[in-house]
Amino acid sequence: MSILIDKSTTFIVQGITGREAVNLTRECLDFGSKIVGGVTPGRKGREVHGVPVFDTVAQVVEHNGGAVPDGSVVTVPPAFTKDAVFEALEAGIGLVVIVTERIPRRDVAQMVELADLRGARIIGPNCLGLIVPGVAKMGGIGGPAKDAAKAYGPGRVGVMSRSGGMTTEISSTLTAAGLGVSTAISIGGDAIIGSAYAELMPLFEADEQTEAIVIYTEPGGRMEAQLSEWVAEHDSRLPIVAFMAGRFMDSEEMKGMSFGHAGTIVEGKEDTAAQKIERLQAAGIQVVERIDEIPDAVKARLHEGAA
Amino acid sequence: MRFYEYEAREIVKRAGIPVTDYGFTADAGEAGQIAERIGGSTVIKSQVLTGGRMKAGGVKFADTPGEAEAHAADILKLEINGHAARGVLVDPRAQVKQEYYAGVVWDGTAKKPLILFSDMGGIDIEQVAEEHPDHVGRAHVPTLLPVSDFHAKQAIAGAGVTGRQMQRLIPIVSRLAQLFQTDDMTLAEINPLAELEDGSFVALDAHMEMEKEAEGRQRELLRALGIADDEERDGHEPSTFESAVSAIDAADHRGVIQGKDTGFHGDLGLVIGAGGGSLTLTDAVQSVGGSPANYSEIGGNPSVAKACGLAKAVLQKDGVEKIAVMMSIVSNTRVDIVARGVIKACIELGKDPAETISVFRIPGAWEEEGFKILRRYGVEHFDRSVSMHEAAQRAVDKIQGTTAP
């Protein structure tokens, strides 16, 4: 199995006529995903790689005989993202992947608050989406279907990453080592995101295919502290291996400078790589120094568990 | 965007929070006139975007307008942590009975604004939270529903404050929580929030920071504060390299390149990407004993010209003889385009690509085409079977001459 999406998952693409959206639509269709419609206001009647385009989400639902799609990939400019996400949530869509970056935090908080009220889940913003190797992908994650298939082999490890590109690098490493990936999620690089590590852990916990977790993490924010707390409070069956990038940002000269992603900035003591590594380790999460050490670390932890 | 104190006070005032009858000026003579208008003792405060003003002599007390003018003249000349003063704020010296703290920040875990309130104002709130946790009250604020006074009450009560003080504080804290959202702040702080001898409350200092992503929709407020549309307020002055890379990036809308060299002092030029890949690779170079000359990011499929521009900017830095071109597996950015760009940069600078590019490790989209070009120029390149750390090791070995080229 997998988490969040499977082969029957239907979704729409909001902003489908944009350049990036056209590409990801092609990639997802080629990979086997079911895209049941696209939305770009004012572009009703067009098609994108055979997917019909509508003005509103309600029109997509109507076109599909009243069936509400399971998900939506939102890739519209930052100023219009909140409206697009509200539209998806109010239509009853349960999983919204927000690709757009540079959305003000107030808007993100409002989208998350509405999603909570509607019992829906948001992945992102500023993310590449998620992929179940060999089954489906939702978003640009892994790129064209052929490239995605090369980097993501089906397997035993759940991957969560604050970097979209590093989701692929890590999954490729796990695939090459014969471990493979159950579900990989690019969770987004912003200071506020819809689903942080700790909020996705219960889903992986309930997924039989997933036997271990690998996370890619960075300085900035308290997401790692939150995961450490979750691990301490729950008797999880899943061993976790973490990789921390951006250790160089701990240098005093780099304080207050943002690198890589909007949320990657050291502002307080808790934000530093060193401080986060300490917390993760205290919770029993193994922190490796190199990406190429990840497969052996996972294998060792799986072996411990089996012994 | 970080605001000067005189701007932060204006923001607070616009939200209906009481402030003193202060004045701002960049002219010492005018500072004297403001002091005259205020009457009585005044405080002259340097307007700089850095902390530690008091220690550096950027805050002085004056009993007469003449003294205020003299202090203003001194403070206007004073540099604090490398920052020149934008002007001075002339403030009446308030008769303070007690200092409080009120602030609002984003809580990324709860995904809501968080009000922090304390009856121990005037000092750093993190210190109070650590040493006197029972003197800090907290309350989360919703973003969909309007902010209501009870949120403020909860934060004030959490610090153990009640009675007449609470009554007077509620509208101030509530308005601060409202402006935090309406004005798209990432930090809105009044410290100290002073209770005066007559029982009234007034903001004696304010610290505000606006989210960069929201500056576009806050133009009206920014203009009202006298901030020009093109005013940059980065924490530091961009270096020659940083300005050069920004200019190359701005010249062409395809893809994104970024470059930073503040805090980097090494000799290995890095042409790397994307966000997470760059962080990982910079660490990787350092962990194997290398010393990066810069940080950079390539993303979103840049043009050949852009990749070339970044590589040139790095190679034109003092002391940089070699570059390492490395990324995590790419799916959007094309390997062949980056390869063309970096080779072009070498050739245009009269350098041999095979000598200058220590390693090229970018696997992914269009890699066969890219590797073909690299082979033609004799550039050592790797696919995904060579890890990011192994590639970094190879680059560092080459620059340190510990291995045959």
C-alpha cells in the first residue's frame, strides 16, 4: 500500500494552462495518475494533454457526474493561490498539494485553518508533491515519468523532505541500494507548511508497506523538534534516519541569512543544525552525515528491529 | 523588511495604539526644535537597523533643547555595528511606573500567530521566558475568524496581570495582534510597553518586521511610511559577486540563479543547485576539508546564458581557479544546458574547461546529451552512481593537488 494516494486516486490541476502545470500534467498522466480535469478561469473548453479545462472547480465536479475529485494540485501565482485552495476545499476536495512558492504566511495559515475545519489535508506550499513508485504521482516530483521511474523504485522506506530535489536524490539512493520507496513526499520549504513530519507519521505508521522512514531536514523552524516530541510520545514501530543539510549555516557570520528555502534561516538558538541534530538524536533518531550513508543506516535499523 | 523604530512607532500609532509625542529628524538643529516643542527632558535615540544602541552610545538623555541638539549631532555621526544612523528620534522622557512586553510572532507548529505578553518588559523576551516562565502569557490567534479581545485577555492573564492594568492593556494587545496580520508582519513587538505614573499606557519602543513575500500588497502602507518601492533592506550590503549574480538573474526570466559569498573565504568556486542540493553540497565540501569561495543555487531550468553568467561570476572572484559544478538529481533543470553554460564561461574567460571545471556531477534530465558535451571538452563528470559527497571529495582533492588531474 501507500499513504495519501494510490492507483485509484483522482485529482485536478488548478492553473493547468501554466507552463509548469502543462509539464506536470503530462508527467503525471504518463506515470499512471488519474487527472480528471483542469481549472484556469477563462479557459473553459480547452484541453491540456487530453485533460478538459474548466473555469471553476464546480464545473469539473459537474462534468464528472457529481463525483468530487480526491485531490488537487495547485500551481497558480502566489496572489491567487489562497482563492484557488479555498475553492478546492469548499468543493469538498480532501488533499491539496500546493506547488506555488512565495505565498505570504498569513495566506498559508488561512488555507491551513480552513483545511482543518473541512477535515482536509494540505501538502506544501513550495513543494513538488508526492509519489508512490510504480503507482501514481501527484505533482512534478521526480520529473518526466521515465526519470521518476528511474529514481523511485517501489519498496519499504517512507521519505519526507523539505527539499523537492533532495527527495529524488535520497529516493534514488534507496532504490539503488535495493530498499526502494513506499511513498515519498516533498513537504515544502516554507516556514509554515500544511503537513510537517510529525503530522504525516501516523499515516506511515498505519501503512504496512512502510518499514522505515528517512527525512531530509534543514536549519530553521521547529519541525524537527516537533518530530522528536512525537517520537518520544508514541511507541512507533518505524525507525527514522535523518539527514541534516545546511550545517555551515551555524557559523556566526550566517546568522539571519536565508539559504535554499524561505524557511531555512537561523534566527534563534533552536533553529541551528547542531541544536536540531541533538534533539533528533535524543529522541532515538539516527542522524547521518552523508546521503550515501543513508541506505546502510536504514538496513542496520531494520536488522535491529528484526533481531 | 525590517523597520526603523520611527517607522515601527508610526505603524503602531496607525493601529490606534497610544505612543508618545515624539519626533523624527535627520537634522540636529531640528532635533533641538522638537525638544523645545516637547518641553522638559527628552531622550535622543539613534535610528539604525541593528541592536545594541544603548551600549554603543546611540541613546542619550537631554534636559534642554540645546543639549538635545548637541546629542543629536553626536548620534548622527555615530556608526553602530557598521550601520550609519538614518536620523534620530526625539522622545519625551516618560515617567514610567512599570514596563511590560507585548509581541506577536508566527508559530510554525500551530500555524497561527502567537501573542506573547509579559509584565517584565524592557528586556529580551527569550530571557524572560527562560528565567521567569510564569511571567510570560501566551495565546494563539485565529487567521480566518477576526481577532477578538479574549485572545489578548488570555495572554495578559497568562502573565498574572489583572485589575485596572488588564483593562487598559486589552485594546493595545488586541490591536497589536490585528496589525500583525493586516500588515503582514513576521514580528510585531512593543518593548517596553510602559505604564506611566498617571496610569495610562504608551508604546515606548517598537520593533516590526514585514514578510518579504507580502511587500507587494503592502505598497500603500510602505509608501505612507515614506519607503520607496525600490528600497532594499537586506541585513547586509550585497557584495560585488552578489550584485553581479542578481543582475544576471534579473536579465532573463528563465530559471533562477542565486549567489552569496558573504561569510565564505575559500578558493573552490561552487556552481551548485538546487535549494536543498546546494545546502548539502556546501556542507559536503566543508566536511571533506574543502573551503568554498561562495554559495550558489541553480534551479528552475535556467538558460545557457544564465548558467554561463553564474559560472563566470564565480570564476571572476579573487583567488578562484577552479569550480565544482554539482547538483542533486535534476528533473526540471536540464543537464545539457548547464553543461553548455559552464563550458562557455570557461572558454569566454580564456580558460580550459577540462582544467577549470574540477568535477561536473549533475545527474538527471538530458544527462546523456550533457555528458556527451562534457566528454568532448575532457571535463570529468559523474552520473548518480557517484554520490554528492564523493563528488565533493574529488573536487577538493583536485584543488588541493592530492590527486592526479
